[in-house]
Amino acid sequence: MSTIAVSYAQQSADPSGVWLRDDGNARVRIAPCGSNICATNLWIGDTSKGEEAGDRLVMSLKPKSADTLAGTAYDAKRDRTYAITVQVSGKSLVTRGCILGGVLCKNVHWQSAP
């Protein structure tokens, strides 16, 4: 197991697992990948916004508080880097991605997949 994975395992904010987006349109696996954490689309219902299964965000995250991680997320498909926070609360999490220096942000709510 990588050093970063051990570090996250010791934190109470661990986003690892399979998550369902609250609108029912995505199933994502969050897991360590190298020295980062990756969120990989396992299934996408509506691909009209260009998302597809296999798309991946590579996140560089550090603990911000006991339940929140913060850092950046890189989307290679769109060649875009976002500021991101991931708040973990039991079987749910909230991701907040921002661009343009935090001017444009979006929260997404997730539930742990059964």
C-alpha cells in the first residue's frame, strides 16, 4: 500500500469506496492511485455532458479538518484543474469543485453504494 493510502487510512476523512451521485446519474470509485487519489467513473447514465465510464479525476488532497480533505483535481479529458474539497460523513460525502479562482463552484452529494 502506498504511503498516501496509509496516510488517508489514518485520517477520519477517507473517501475511498464506490459512490452513487444523488441524481442517480453516476457511479464512481474513489481509490488511491500512485501518490494521489483517483475518482473513476464506473457508470454514467446521461452522457450528454461528455462524461463517460472510465473518465478519471486525479486528486491531490490534504486534510483540512477531521471530516474534510482539500486540494486540486485534474481532469485529463478536459485538461482542466479544479480546486476541490471532499467532506466525508459516514455513508455520504459532498464534493465541491471550483474553477476561475473559486468564482464558479458546484457541490455534488454522494451516497455509499451498496
